[in-house]
Amino acid sequence: MGREKVDVLIIGAGPSGSVAASYLHNNGFTVKVVEKNKFPRFVIGESLIPRCMDHFEAVGLIDCLKEKGFEVKTGARFLQGPKACEFDFSKKHTDGWNWTWQVPRAEFDKTLTDELERRGIDIDFEKEVTAVEFSEDGSSATTILDIDGNSSQIEAKYIIDSSGFGRVLPRLLGLDKPSEIPKHSSIFTHVEDVRRPEGWEGHRITFDIVSRETWLWVIPFSNGYTSIGYVGPTNYLESFKGNNEDKLREMMKLSSHYLDRFEGLPYAFEPKMIKNIAKSVTKLYGDGFVLTGNSAEFLDPVFSSGVTFATESAHLAAKMIAKELKGETVDWETDYSQHMLDGVNVFSTYVKEWYTGNLQKIFFTDSENPVIKSQICAVLAGYVWDQTNPFVKNHHRLVRTVAHITDMEKEAAATSFK
């Protein structure tokens, strides 16, 4: 069995793996990326938020992405019956990027890995991690299996698990635990958007809320295709009859805004379903390894936080590994685990309060407060570590408080009208 030695082994070549690999390579470390799939490949997570742009820029990956002309995303629109709530990232509380992209992830991720390989970073596609053994000093021996069944081993001083929904180390090391987020599932596909309206209406990302717990995403791409998908309680999505295409076509009838635009159009592929989306783990790091992105925590797609948590965690993990390999002392618990969990907890509040209906009350109130909206907008843009933002610092109670005030104002207005 062949054996290779590197400073850092990265499992997974998606955005988190690419950010980590780029940072470590830029700082002189030997990096090996192992990816189970052959790129390009389909993956979900097509709507980005501005915070991740900081990470791509920091590791030198922003220019190769800009060259591709992906659909620019400057905010997000939420619909609920006749009501609309639109967030503009240029009007957010926190300084930072005011735009990002809506991307077909197959092309987006391939752009990243092409750039890594152009720089000389070693990526092994179609290689699966089947076992990992850690030594007392934290170094590891990872067993890799190729598509022909041949085994090899990689010795590494550190492993970064960026395997996304593959969740390689949580599976091999028994780190999974139940998520506190309600059990929701998603069903989705792409369509050639031949009825796309002219102008901004045809390009904006929209979330159409058909019930408190069920909503449709519409994510237009610059290549003429649009991603459509529903998220809702698992038992509700499973209640629709037939195969996945039958289910999704029937669910599209729930959207008065988008039924005509997409009715009867052929689907680019058989709709896929991901059940019980939210994932969690018992710990984010250990001796010789760290979990990043969806291999650690995944909440819910309603606020498109997945890629940003992936790149935030990958960039931070890579920086801390670089320091440790240089002999510096790092505090993984405070500077990595607590930092990431602080951000996860903020977004968790927003996901939970979305499904209680409290956040929807604030979004669709008749008396919009521009200050509150700018503060929530910063959260939706991914700036969930900004303690100057009351909706970050006091996230656990402020959403409920404002929702309660909204209810009282509505009741007062109704009483006055009578």
C-alpha cells in the first residue's frame, strides 16, 4: 500500500475545502485534497450571502469567480400572499460586501478546483476516505480507496473535514448528534427558465411563503436556468403522491406567484429530495482534526447560510492550523469552536423563529422600521459576529420581543378601526 506524507489533508473539494487549501498553500504548507466525486458534479447550496466574499477575497479566489459572470445577488425577496419584503444588502447595519452570487454549484465549485490545480495544489478526485487512525501526537494515517478498489494511505499532521453532506469524520468517529432544528426536508430541481420576465423581476432570488412552515425558493442563474425547490416538514413533503417529479409539480401549484412561470416546463433532472436537512455534531475539533462547513453543522436553507458557514470555518481553521504547525499556541475551544457556535446560535435563532412565525411577522408588518430592517439585513448577509448589531447581540430575545410588539400594534390598529 502506497503512503504519502503532507502537512494537511483536506477531505472535500467544495468551497470550504478550496478556501482552506488556498490559504495553507499560500502560506507554504503541503496540502492534499481528496474528493469522492468527479467534478463538475451537482450539489445544493446555490444562493450565497455576502460574508463569504470576504473569505474568497482573502485567499485569492475572488478573481477567478468574477470572470465566470455568475448571477449577481444584491439582496433577497420574501413573499407571503399579497405581501412582499425585500432586503437590500447595501442597506445593512454592518459594513461589508453588498453583493454576492447565485450560482449553479457544479460550475462554481469546478471553477475553484481548476484554480487550485492551476496553482499546483494536489487534488485527487474519485477517491473515498474509508478509515482514519490518529497517533498520540495528533498526526494521522488516512486510508483512501479509488474507483478501481485500490487502497493507499496519506500521513498528515492535520485533517480538515470539508466533506459537506458526506460528513466523513462525523461518520467514522461517531460525532453526529440530533439537531435542535425542526425536521424539514427539501425537494428541488433546475428548469430552463424560458418564461423568465425581463428586468429585475426575472433575476431576483425570491422565497415564496405558502404556509408558516413551507416555502418555495426561486434562484435564477445567469445561464438561463433557474433552481426551484420547496422546503417544509418532512411528513408534509412525503404526503404528496407519486415520484419526486409528481410531488414537486403538485407543490408548485401552491405558489400563485410562480405557477404560470414554471408550469409544464421540463425539469433538467429528476427532482432530488434531501430529508431532515439539519445536522449537528458533538464537537468541532479534536487532536489532529477539525470539522468545517456542513460536515459540522447545517441549519436550514431558508437564509442561505450554508456556504458562508463553510468558508468562515474553513478560513479560520486553516489560519489556526498554520499557526499551530509553526509552533504557536492556539485556543481551539475559544477561537474556533466558540466563534463558530456563536454564529451558528445566531442563525439558529432566526431559523427557529422563522418557523414559529415570529420572524415572518416582522418581515411582513405593515409598519416597517428601517433601523430594525437594516440590522436584520446584516444578519441575512452573514455578518452574525458583529456585536454592535442588537439583532446579533440579543438575538435570543429580540426577535420575539419585536414580534410581540408587532402583534400589539396590529391589535391596536384593528381596535382603532372598529
